[in-house]
Amino acid sequence: MEEKVKELIEALECETVFTIPIGNGIPVKESTVVTWIIMAFFVIIAIILTNRLRTTGIGKKQAVTELIVTKLFGLVEGMVGEEGKDYVPYLVTVMLYLGVSNIIGIFGFKPPTKDLNVTLALAVMSIMLVQIAGIRAKGVKGWLKSFTQPIAIVTPFNILDLFTRPLSLCMRLFGNVLGAFVIMELIETMVTKAALPALFSLYFDLFDGLLQAYVFVFLTSLYIKEAIETE
């Protein structure tokens, strides 16, 4: 039993793959390397799918690519609204990255979103985008005034919201991905029948991973939509 616990602890650790020899050394974590692999995957896929695009007489590859892009953009634009369509490309990119990151455990990699630093960085980026969207839509004065809405007495709470929202996004994503990872490790360690881990994997690694990517982007879209609303 102790060996199984040690194996689980080792699986949860985000190991340093190598160190960049600058100054005292910059450690490159496993989550960063896996993220680079995901980025390389998307770059290769993008090159393949966008090669020899045509405006007329398109082939099946281009038709399928356009259908997927249209559906993804339509899904996200439906969340953020017409006024927030400028932010759709970023949100779609985040959704794709999170979707692949959350399910990459199926292929033997540790999900980068299991690293709190990754989820925190994504959450901070999203909330920064929300504030930028608010400033673009309302101007600096209008953005500052929004903190006093609906009444001035709630201003401290609205300011506090700047910190609680990224924390909420971060911990929701991190907690769900980490929890699913722990459950799958426990199942694979304690269950001997191969069919059961595979069955649970369909939910915890695949369905739940994609669901968390959708929820993260949905909440970010909701915050953007709220930030750009004008009276």
C-alpha cells in the first residue's frame, strides 16, 4: 500500500525536465515541455490544414477545416456576444489548448493543467483580457466608474472581484483536472481489470477534460460580455 501511495505522490509531482544555464539556472518543468509539445502539434496541424487553400472548388480537407473553424467560432461568439467578437480568436485558442491539455493524459503525458502555475497564468491572462475589454468599450473613466455600480458602497467588493475572479477560474480548473488525475491514478493502481480503468477514463480523462475547457472559456466569455456592456 505504501508503494502505491508513493507512486501516486510521484505522479502528482511536476518534475524539472532540464535546466537552462542562465544565472542560477532556470528550471523547465514537465508542464512547460508538454505545453511546447501541444503548441508544436497545433502548429503542424495548422500548416497541414491551411496548405493550398482556395476560394473556389475547395476540397474535402478545406471544407472540413472551414466547418470546424466556423462551428468553434460560432460557439464562442454565442457566449461572448456580437460586441465581443474581437476576442473570439483568443477564446477559441484557449479552448483548444485546454481541451488538448486536459485529455493528453490518455496518451501517457501529465496534463499541464495539473500544474497550478499553468492554471493561474491562464486565469490571470483571461481576467486581464476582461479588464482590457472593459477599458476599450467604456474608456478609462467609464471603466473606473463601473466599480461603483450599482451603488458606490459596493466599490470595495467590485475591486476585490478583480482578485477573486482569477482565483476562482484558476482553482476550478486546477481542482477538477487534479481531482480527475488522482482518481484515474487510484483506479489504475487498485483495479486489476483493464476494462474498468478504460471505462472511467472516458469520463475523467475525456468528457470531464473537455467540459472543463468549455466551462473556463464560458466563464471568461461571460466576464467579457459583462465588462463591455454599456447602458
